[in-house]
Amino acid sequence: MVASHDDQYPYIRGIIASAGFKRLILPYTWVARKRGLSKNNVFRLIDQALNGIFSFTAVPMRVCSFFGGGIACLAILYAVLSTLAGVFVPGLAPRGTMTIIVALFFFSGVQLIFIGMMGEYITAIHAQVRRGPMVVERERINIEKAPLPRQRQSNAVLD
């Protein structure tokens, strides 16, 4: 199961956790090193954390989409409120200032929404390129193993 992953930059902890087996927690007491220094520095640990986040979840892309949608909705709300304030309290801000603010935040939110959508597509592509198993089955009950499909024979003559 773990060996069937064909990933160029594998996150081993995530692959083992996604294997679907029961977990067994073994308590132990950590003991300080007697000699030598760890080869893991802060940058390598951050790299491992980012690899784990981006290899096994699409949450950052969805957060980006929802954050962009929230910004766009707040920009529309601000546009309505600034229009009402402009009608009832003229001269509150110089002309065009509120328009620029609303346009800037609205289009920034729309961009974040589309960045999140593109990220979802890239995450789906990454999941297929990684070629991990689609399903982990513990056992089969009343189902025989399917025969492997036969490969086509080529009629080409080899030189």
C-alpha cells in the first residue's frame, strides 16, 4: 500500500496515515541526544509541513476561495452603505474615492475566488499525477478478484 505511491516528493507521514489501518499508540519517553546534532533545521521542518499541507488537502485553496468571496461581499456591502451615506451626507469623502475603494476590493475578491478555483484544478491534477491508490480495502467479502486486462499485441515488426 505505502510502496504503491509513485510520488516524486513523498510525505511519508501522510501516506502512512492515509493507508487506513488501525492506529496503535505506543507511549514512550523522549530522551535527549547524547551525541551529534539533528540534521533537521527550521527550514526543513517548514518544508515538510508545507509538503504535508499541499500534498494531502485542498483546504488552502478553498480558504482562498471563501476569503475572496467574503471580500467581494463586503465590498458590495460597503458600496451600498457608501451610496446611502453619499445621498444622505453629501461631501463625506471626495468624489471617486469610494468608487476606487469598492472597485479595488471587489476585484481583489474576485481574483482570489478564481485563484482558489485554479488551485482546486491543480490539486485534482496533482492527486492524479501522484498515482496513489484510489481505495484502501481491508478485505473482500463474496467478491472474487477481477482478472487483469490483457495487453494488446502489436503487429509492428521490430528491426
